[in-house]
Amino acid sequence: MHLNTHIAIGTATVLLIMHFIPIHFSFLEVAGAIVASFFPDLDYALWIISRSRKHHNHRMFPTHSIAGPIFLLGCAVVAFILLGPASSLAVALCVAAVAMSTHLFMDSLDFGLNLFLNGRLVGKKLVYGKKTPEEFDADAHRLPVWELHYIQAYYSNNFIRAWEIAALIAMILALLFTMRDVGAGQWWVLIAYGAMLGYHFLVRRRGMAALAKASIGP
């Protein structure tokens, strides 16, 4: 799903889990676990400069697979061994693995992802409808701004719109509920959420303008 939704669900998940764990977490441990929830989408920059653009989908990279959560759990095991079972860092890494897993789950719902590193998109892939990824991508590249097709299809799905609204509400409630402990100082997520949501609307606006210009002609 879109990055703003990953931020929202990741924030709610991390804050609520850490709130009920009787360990003191530092600001960076909490923030780091939240970042883990949307870290896979940072591969978008790598996708832009990469020649590997199958279906124009950055989710084909290993960053959108089970490798991420497994790596975090491995780091948590090392931290438990070196720092002891009461280590806040070790527990935070476990929470980060859970947060990253929510990212993978949500991405399986809209366009799918290369979960098992076998080069295949798996998941419900709700946005594609009855079309294959290749057919959907071909339709997108008939437009002046191909991202417009992805964004329009994404927000045309009733389930995804409902999920986005629920994610925003969950994030705000979690911030309010935990504002006196693990949620203290984590309000930066609202800025990040707004920035990412705004980015998608700007891309849509640019795409609509280009489409209108192309329809008018010279």
C-alpha cells in the first residue's frame, strides 16, 4: 500500500505493542521500530536507478520479501545473547520485525510482492482486478504520466479507501493513548504521513494535467 498507510499502521502497531511491554524504551528504539514498518519502500530510490523494472514494480526487490523480518529477528537474537533477556534493544528489534511484517502483509493486498524471492508477485492483488500485472502496466504506459493509472486504480478500490481511513484513525488513537510513555515525542509520524499523502496527490494532479493537455493536443 502507499507509504503513508504503512506509516500509520506501523505507528499504531509499534506504540500499542511497546506500551504493554514492561520495559523502558528509548525514543530512538521506538522511532526505529516505526521506521522499520515503512523501510521496505525506501527501495523505491534503488528501483528508479535500476534496470530491473519488471512490471515497473519496486516490490520485486529482496526488500519486499521475508528476508527483512528474518534479518531483524536474527539481530534480536544476537542482542538477547549479548545484552541479556531484559535488553530493550533486543525487544525493540522483535517489535520492528513485527512492524515490517505488517508492511509485507498490506503490500500483498493491493499489488502483491516478491515475498519468497522467487520472482513472482504473491497476494490478493486487489488493484489489478482481472488483469495481469503485465496488462495493467501496459495500460499505465499509455498515459502521459504512467503513475496516474496506478494511483487512480488504488484509490478506486473501496476496500483500500476504507483501510486508509482506518489506518489514519488507528495511528491518531495510538498516539493519544501512549502519549505519556512510548508515544511521547513520536508526533513526527504525522508530518511524515502528511508528506507522503501529499506526494501521491501531487503526482495525481500532475498526471491529470498531462492527460488533459494530451487530449487537447497542440
